[in-house]
Amino acid sequence: MVGSHAAEFYALRGDEVTVFDSLMRSRLFGYDKRSVEHNWDYLSRFKNIKRISGDIRNNLDLDEAVSGDLDVIIHTASQPSVGFSIANPADDYLINAFGTFNVLEHMRRICKHATFIYCSTNKVYGEHVSDLPLVEKDKRYSFRDTGAIDENVKIDSAPHTPYGVSKYVGDIYTQEYGHIYGIKTGVFRMSCTYGTRQFGFADQGWLNHFIIANVMQRPVTIYGDGKQVRDVLYVGDLIRAFDMFIKADLKNSVFNIGGGPDHTVSLLESIEMIEARTGLETKICFDKWRPSDQKVYISDISKAKNALGWSPTVGLDDGLGMVLDWVKKNKVFFE
């Protein structure tokens, strides 16, 4: 979803864009519909987008996609599921860690003048976030002594899940290729990003997943008690942050990126918001907490604000409305 919106953003601006995708996301989640293919087909309408089907783990595939005339690589390709990483740690490592290394190596050899954007995750902080004291309220948890998580929180000496580790490896490799080889690199440790053309699942894209389940009248499973809080960011605001870094006079930077303290919601609160919009009730099933699930994660986005002059512009209410309209118009993909 992020890659699709990034490609559309630059295509509409008139740039020549190459999209490189293995089209394996549906298979990763055991989904029998053509979800990722919808975005692939959607981008075919742009004459200035070249689409290449390939795998970041395959050198011959990357040779076709990475050329010397590239100005920017926005690396969104990943295995995004904690659950998949636990069940398939080798595949998780090869896609997220080795795959990122492989892209960076091709860039170093072929187009080291270009800017590299890496989509990291708040999961690199692991359970250090969970060590912070919390306050439990009726429908949400909140931090007791801090408002948000900045980039200085420790990363090592804490459980992460294989997904958190593999994304951490890509995060650190990106930073190192910036420092050692002089590549302009931007690491964006993303919180919960949502938006149109995201096929949400229980393991990834939970906000879209809740919307889809409500519209299609399917039950959702909440792991834990539903009071978990995240800051949420509409995908268009994320792409703007990428673009502002690309244009900025910065060399190597790491940003926590999300909606920040002003755009937070708990799982229970989000379901209530969706129900209020649709008039439909969501059937909720509860299950045990998942490994290393943070009860609260809120991004401190002050560094991105100060360094880039960026801030979120799409509020949750407006964002939910856009996603809801998109889901209603595309029910065929969810039936």
C-alpha cells in the first residue's frame, strides 16, 4: 500500500517511476483474493510507471530494476507480519534482512548518488516500550510519565519477535551504508499507517482490517483486551514526509514517524468510531495477548517536524471516511 501510494505520488508529479514487486503479499497472509494485484493493476493507468515483477532476494531481478539513472529508492518491500515471522523465521529473515541488504548492495554498486528511504518499524524498540509505566483507563492504556517514544529509546537487550529483529537489521544496515558509503539514507520507523488500497489483515493493517470486517459483517479477533493504543498516520502524510526528506539538505537521518500524540486511538475506540459511521455492529472475539505486543506505542514526531517542517494533515475521522468509501466501492475484493 505504501509503495503504491508513493508510486502514484511521483507519477502524478510527472516523474518516471519504476515499481518492483514480487506480488507475494496475498500468499504471505494465506489470502485467496488478488489483493496486492489490485494495486499492481491500479498503477497500470500511469504511462510513466514501469512495472517489474521480481524478488529483492534475487540478484538477476534486481539487476533489471536498479539502474544508474535512479534518483531515489523508496524501499517498502518487506514481510510485514509478526505472526508470519514467528512461524517462518527463515523466510522473514531472507525477505526483510537479506532483501534489504541486497537492495543496498545494488544501490552501492550502481547508483550510490541516489537517496535511499527505508520503511522501518516501531517494533525495532521491542519490549523496551512495554517497560514504561502505564495508566489503565476504561477503553485505553496511556503512558504515565511520557507522552511519546523518541528515537533515543534503547533497541538492544529486549525481546523483539523475529519480525522486529529482521527489520532492525535492515534499519542498521541502512544507517551503515549511509555512514560508510556516503549514500543519503532516511530511516522511517513507522507506527500504524493506514489508507486506501490497503488490504488489512489481523496481523498487519489492523485499522483497515476492522473497517473491512465491519462493512462485510465479519467478526474480528482482538488479542488482549483491546485497550492497546497506537498513533495512526494516513498514508498520504507518510509519502509527504518521504518527499520532504528527499528534498531536504540532510544526509543520514532516523525518524520516528506516525500520527504522534494528537492522532492516537485504541482498538476498542477505533471500532466504536467505525460503528458510528456505518451503523453496523462489529462482532468481537477476544484471544490471548500476542508475543511482544506493545500496550501503548505513540511516536514522538518532533524530530520530523523540526528537521523537515512536516506534520500530519489528515485526521483520523477524515482518514476513516476515505478508507470506508474505498472499501464500500470495492466489496468484490472482500467477498
